[in-house]
Amino acid sequence: MYAIIETGGKQYRVQEGDSIRVEKLNFVDGDTIKFDKVLLVANDSNLNVGKPYIDGAVVEAKVEKQGKNKKVVVFKYKPKKDYRNKKGHRQPYTQVKIEKIVC
């Protein structure tokens, strides 16, 4: 059994027991999150597709940790003009573990 959920403007294919990184959510480690924007739920035999979401379908997850990804360096320069600009960015994320898919 798997589901496709939407969070943070992105879509994720999840199964029970999966651990995924999503865009930062304002929860503390150990909190339980309910994702109600479920686009698709598939069992062994049937496939349930929402228009756009499935009514009553919920994916429950537990927050494992908050963190930041590796640094991405953005370096701009223009030759012969003495222009150099170096910036770094670390995108924050929330790691969640999928516990239950309810449909």
C-alpha cells in the first residue's frame, strides 16, 4: 500500500515505514503530523485517485528531526570587471517517518 501526498509545494510517494525529508514544517521532534492533501492511494488490487484530493484520506507521520541540507555555493563573476559575488545557502528540512495510511 502506498500513497502520494502533497506538502510544501511538492509531491511525495510514501509507504508505511518510509522516512522522507520535506520542506520545513513548524513542529517539534516527536510530534505527530497528519497530511490531509492525499492525491492517490493504491492497495494491492484497487487504485483510488482524488479530484484533486481524496476526501477523508489521511497520512499520519512522526517528526524525527529538523535540520539543514548541505551548503549550496552560488558564485557569480564577470571577467575583466573585478566583480565577484560568493553566497551560500542551506535549505532547512523536516525529516518525518510515515506511520499509517488511512483511507
